[in-house]
Amino acid sequence: MMHLARGLMAVTLLAGGMLSTASVAAADVPLLGNDQRLRFYGTELNGALFDGRTLIGRPVVIWFWTPEPNCPVCMQEAPVLAKAAADNPDVTFVGVAGRYDVLSYRRIVDRYGLNFTNLTDANGMLWQAFFVPWPPAWAFLSPDGSGYLINNITTPMSDGELADRVHALTGGQ
């Protein structure tokens, strides 16, 4: 698996009309045009409609994930994310689950206490809008509309790294 991941290290992303190459391992890929990207409707795991425009102008962490057995790294990140969301009420956290079934998503949300909005992306359109080729991936969006994507399929994001990235979104508040 590690050999395969290294073989797929370069991913070409089209972001806001600019072409850039990102390392799958852990490169921060700039996300441009987030005010447009957040103009979407999604479906929460409970079936409710979610309006992505409510995220515009706010610090946001979006976690793109899928349940086990498809993403063991996602399952390692889930408790870290649950803690970060609980510790940072001024930041909006959103999970975007894909490539599996809603019942499995709900089990993971319950098991890890992911007490924030989680969306189902059955058709993959949200993953595509954020240039997510595979899970796990993270989009960190600042209130000014700037942001970046990190897609590391080999190593879970640590408590410390996530805390630092969330802290940077709020300007150290």
C-alpha cells in the first residue's frame, strides 16, 4: 500500500483556474474561490438539508472521510477531530462522508462522538468540488475566504497538528 501511495504522489489539481501539483503525503494545496465553492446544498446524515452558504465568512474545518474498512486512517483521526471540535466552539466543523452507506456513517458518528454536522456525499460532488481524490482529507477555510486542502492517506493528523491548524484559522484567539 505504501509503495502504491508513493507511486501516486503527484496529484494535479485545478483550483480557481490555477494548476498546481500536490504531494499526497501532506502538502497544503491552496483552495481559491471558497465563497463560490461553499454555495452548495448537502444532506445531513439525519436527512436534513444543509446550506453551505452558512459557512461563508466563518472559520471552517471540513473533514472528508469514509468508514472502515475503507479508511483506517479516518478512524484514527475521528477521536482527534471530536476533541478539536469540542475544544473550539468558534470554529465550524463539518464532516463530509462518502463512498459508503449512511447507516455506516451514523455508526461512526455515534461511536466517536462526532457532535457536529456530518453530510453524506453519495454522488461525490462535494469531494469533487474540493478536489478530494481519496480520504482522509481536510479543508481549512479562513473567514476571509482563503484556505487550503491537505490530503494525507498514510498518516493520521495528530492532536497537536490539528490544534495548530485550527488555532491559525482564528488568528490565535
